[in-house]
Amino acid sequence: MNKENLYQLCLKFIEQRIETAETALKQAREASNDDTKSSAGDKYETSREMMQQDIDRNKRLLIDAEDNRKVLESIGHASVTDSIRGGSLVYTNQGIFYISISAGQLLSEGKTVFAISAASPIGKLMLGKKKKDSFDFNGKTYLIEDIA
């Protein structure tokens, strides 16, 4: 399995999230600027507050996506090591995991790979483990078969 392909899929996922957040933020700001004060008073203030909340939410989504891009860039093209760390491709008896960002299921070379963050609950359990180690998660036992 090609880690570079997985890296590119994760990067594309993040770039789409950034683009979506930037577009939503721009639209929310334009809507806020276009909103003219009506004679309704309280209704106007409620509307402005809802628009500000929308702007704030989209700002947080954008910051989160940019932070994820930084995490992804920091793992870059991690070399293969004996123990699991950011950038590792982990083969288990329960599936294949790419320790990178939380991007969900990716399809690479006809196989499903779970892109997970090292900070996720299962990611935390994997960090530092080696081939043939095992751990339990959600009632299942995971055996680490290989690390790439």
C-alpha cells in the first residue's frame, strides 16, 4: 500500500474542508453586511446575533481544518519505524489504519483504510505499539500485524 497516496487523499480531504469553510465564512459575512436594519428592532438584533454565531462557527471550522493541515504536513513522509507514530500505516486483524488526521474511511488500491488522528481514542492506544502487540478497543482485540 502506498503511503504517499494516502497522504495525498488526506491532503485533498483537508483542502476541501478549508475551501468549504472559507466559502461559508465569506457567505456569512456577506449576509451580515447586506442585512439592513429593519423597524422590527429585536428581530434585527436576533438576526444579527445568529449571523455572528454563523461567522464564528465557520471561523472555528476553518481554524480546525488549517490545524489539521499543519498536523498532516508535520508527519509528511514519515519513515518506517518499529513502533507506531504519526505517519505510520498500521495493519491489524481488524483493519488498516493510517495515523494522520481524522479523515474517516479512504479507499486506496481497492482497500479501505481508516485515516485516524493520533489524538483519537484508538490512535492513542496504538501509539508506541509494535508488530505483534495487541490492545482492546470497544470490546474488540486488535493485533498489530505490520507497520509501514
